[in-house]
Amino acid sequence: MDTEEIFDRLKPLYSHEYFSTERDPFYILVSTVLSQRTKDEVTEVASRRLFEYYSTPVQMLEADIENIETLIRNVGFYRVKAGRIKEISQILIDEYDSQVPASIDELLKLPGVGRKTANCVLSYAFLEKAIAVDTHVHRISNRLGLVETSTPEQTELELQKQVPVARWREVNELFVQFGKTVCKPLSPACEVCAIENLCAKKEKKK
């Protein structure tokens, strides 16, 4: 399958990046941790509200955890995430001079940080070539027939083989928006899909 054509068709439709105006690595790290099992629009509001009060690891560590919980209350598992933010802030202060590391191996050492979160930080904060695989990317990649995998981790590795390196950052940016508007989990809007003729799901219908 021509992956270049998929991205060429989708890119004009989805020009907005979630982090298009925000490159602060700490913001992106915390926001991505908050986004786990939470809708993007809820995450964005909670993240901006939190950072209006506490915008550095030191400020976050010194804040009362109850205040953090209140500011992020709308996200899923907000109490657990408030604790993780505290832990992450402590580690960044103690081991990284309050800076977010630009290494996937170092990022994965942080509590609550998996490969998706780490790759989001690398891609959006440091503009590194990385593929961040969330549920949208995993579902759409399999539905299109780009991969045949059972876990996001496997999907990431397979996409690295299928997608040109220069377009790795576009995978998350485009597939997340495509997955929320057209290629939805239960009722994909195939009749308005810009890449419907490239989709393996179409072949299975015949």
C-alpha cells in the first residue's frame, strides 16, 4: 500500500496539531500523562488550567496535591495522575536538572510514561521523528491494512517499516484526528472517507 498517498490525502483535511502552539516539553509530558483514558478536549482544558498555576517541575512539586487534583478533576483517574505528576516532577528535579529528557529510554523510566507518551514528547516537544501509537493509530493502521498487529507496541514497530521516516510525526497527528471525525471505532463514515478506496476494510466487504 502507498502510505505516501494516504498522508497526502489526509494532510490537507487536518491541519491542526494538538500541540501546534505549545512546545514546552514539561507541558507536553504532563498533558500526555493526563490524556490517558481521557478525551482530548477534556485533557486540553485541564492541562491549560493546571499550567496557569504550576508550570515547572519545582512549582508542581511544591503545590498541594489537593490543588492539583482540583485543577485536573475532569480527567480520568485524576487522583492517580496527580500523584504521578508529583513523582515525575521530583525525578526531573533530582536527576535531570528540572529538564525533560529527550531520550525515549530516559522518558520510559518516568512513572506513568509508556511508549505512546514518550513518543508524543519526542515528536511534539523535540520535533524528533517518532510514531506515537494510541488507540486511534492502532485501530486505523490495522483497519487500513497497513499492519496486522494486536498491540500498540507491535503497531509502532510495523509502522516504522511501512512509513517513510520523514512522515513518522504525521502518523499520530493525522490518524488521531481522522479517527475522531471519520474512521470511528464502531461506525466509520466510509461514505465520506478520503482514503476509502485504499482501505483493506473495503476489500473485506466484497
